[in-house]
Amino acid sequence: MVLLICIAAFIDPRTTHGAIVSLLFAFVLIAAVRSVTTDKRFHVVAYGLVVLELLTEFLRIATQNELLQLVSDPLSIAFCFFCAGMMLRKIVTAKKVDFEVLCTSISVYLLVAIAWALSYDLINTLWPDSFSAGKNGADLTLTHFMYFSLTTITTLGYGDITPASVPAGIWSTLEAATGLFYMAILVARLVSMYRT
């Protein structure tokens, strides 16, 4: 997942190459869901979400219809949060701290950041100019929102991209709070698991 995030930084998500990265990312998440649960119901939900998301994403790129992003982004957000929930369930039910639990906890953190990046992209589509890109004033893409999301969830906040609307401001503040609470709760859970 980390490798795909790094590769995605150099690819325009609106191109065919961006769709290929989306496809690879979907396969990684499907593999993650399959590894953390054997419940077939969860597999069916994951497959359904990913098929719908990929179909709308490829259709959006093929037709160059940006309105399909209003369907594609919510499906991607739901898929990311579903996968993060399945992984979080694995962490909470684990009996001991091992390498797999640590990797899963990092994956959940990154998935939440990715879901938030997708939601920022959706917010900016619904309310144009919801984010200010400072001096460069670039047309913000999903790659920019991924960067913004990672700096927000870690509470680093460089300030080069800032929320410029009320929905964007509230949503980014919720992400920062989520990142703080996740780390505090996760560390407490892992320490308690390690001691037992």
C-alpha cells in the first residue's frame, strides 16, 4: 500500500495510469480483507464495492465525464472505510501483538488518510474552491488531497493547502482529531495486549 501511495504521487489520477493504480490499490485492499476475515459475507460486500467503484472510475476516465466522480468518490470512500473497519476488527480481536498486528494498524491509519483524501476531492467537486493552494494556485487533484490528508491526519500541517470553506474546514479538523484519537487508543490497546 505504501508503495502504491508513493507511485500515485507521480501519476495524474485522471489518466489511464491513474486508473491502473486504482485497480492495483483495489487488489491490495481485497487481499487485505481476505487475510483479516474468513467471513464470506464481508468478502461479498468488499467485492461488490470494489466492482462498482472500478466500473464507475473506468467509465469516468473513458467518457471524460467528471460528474461520474460524484459516484466514484463515495464508493471509493465506502470501500476504504469498509476495509479499514475489517482491519481494525482484526487488531481489536488479536490475542497478542505481533508483526502482522503492527502492519495492520499502520494500514488502517493510511486507509483512513486515503478515505479522507477522497472525501476532500469530493468536497472540492461539490463546492469548488473549498481549498486554497497558496501561491501556486494549482488545480487540486487527488494527489494534492492525499498530501493534504497525510499532513492533516499527522497534524503536521505545512499550510500550503488550506481549507477555504466551512465544510472543508470542519472535515479537516475532524480528520486531525481522528488521527490523534486513533494513535492514542491504538498505542493504549497495543501496550495492554503486549503486557498480557
